[in-house]
Amino acid sequence: MGTIFMIHGMWGGAWCFEKYIPFFEAKGYKCMAVDLLHHDVDPKAPPPPQLGTTSLVDYVDHMEAQIKKLPNPPIIMGHSMGGLLAQMLAARGLGKAVILLTPASPAGILALRLTVIKTFWDAITTWAYWRKPFLLSFDKLVYSVMNNTPQEEARLYYDRMVYESGRAIFEIGSWLVDLRRGSAVDETRVTAPMLVVAGSLDRITPAKVVRQVAAKYAHVSEYREFPHNAHNVLAEPGWEAVAEHAYEWLKRKGF
């Protein structure tokens, strides 16, 4: 059945897939959840100084090196920003199938809805934020990521979060002025079958934006929206239905 290469989103780590790993391993898959570059750190420690200027391309290069060590191309599963990184890896021809869970959008798709602006307001109103590490406040986490999660669980999640790259935030949200086009993906180079999942209650990657992501890859994609889910489909109530749908899709595609 192969390997599922799992990529977490902003402020996270491989631990974000702690519910998905046993689910998919019980189905016969090998799961490989990875930490993004500079994310395998103590949440209580200061962020690595180089994190602030780390690009999405740096993240992808780091993961490509790990994927190339595998005996066969994996199924690439990405959540949130990890979903955008999965798109970039797919354009490099590195996965046999791709699953995007409430993914961030690439250059060319306008994602700045009011809820997104509210989430990142503290970052984007800080001078030179594109060179600095950034961490959400707990209140913003609850508003944007965990709005469908009990508060006590959200607190446990927040205590494990680490800083994110200001450069990566800039590349995703300000692609119109990013001369390096860090979040660009050539959809014509994506040939692997793709499942794109949205949550109707999502505030940080709204379903209207995720639908545009699916449309970008219409030649290979299948879209599914879950009306009772928000952003954190890896752990919030109802995550099992999302995981089950992804499994059934993989079976239907022969993976």
C-alpha cells in the first residue's frame, strides 16, 4: 500500500498527525510524518534565528531530500501550509498521489478574506515581518484554527506550537509583491491524482479559497467539503470522517 509522507502546517510539527498515523497504519500504510526545517525545537525555547527568513522553497528542498531516500514515490499528505508544500512537491513529480487537507493556496489565488487578515494582523502590521519568526496568540489560534475544538484541547495544542517563518507567511499572503514567487506552483507539472479537502467552518483557509485550489488542478483533482469541520481536520471533532474519506479515496484510486 505504500508510504504516506505527512506534512504539517504553520506552527506545528510531526506530532500534528498523532491521530492520523495510527488510523492509516491500521489500514496497512506506512506513515512518515516529518518536522519542517527549524520546527523540531523546544516550544519554550527561543526560535532559531534563521527561521524568520526561511522560504517555502527551503521547506520543500528539505522534504525533497527526505522523499528521495524512500524506495518508491509516496502518497503526499499535507495540512494547511503543509498542503501548499505538498502542491509544490507534486509539481516536482515526487508523489504518486496527493491529499490536501484544508490547504493554503499558491500564488495566483487571492486568499486574503477578512478572517485571514484578522488572523495574521499582528504579523503583517509588524515592520519587516518577512524577516522575523512569528507565533500566534492563543486567542488568535482559537479564532482561526481551533474554532471547532474544545478550549481545553486548544490550550494543549497551543502549548506545543513553535514559531513560524515570517518569510513563508509573506510568500503565501503577499505573492503579488513577492519577486521571488516563493509560493508559485505550475499546475501543468502536477500529474498525480489529488484529493482536496475543505471545512465549511474554516477561517484561516476558507472553503471558498480551497475550492479555487481544487480548480487550479481540475485535471487531476477531486474536491470534498465537510460542512461541520473547521481548519484542524487532523484532530478536531469529526476528524475521523475526514480520514475515512481520504482512505476510501486512496482505495478507489488503487493506492
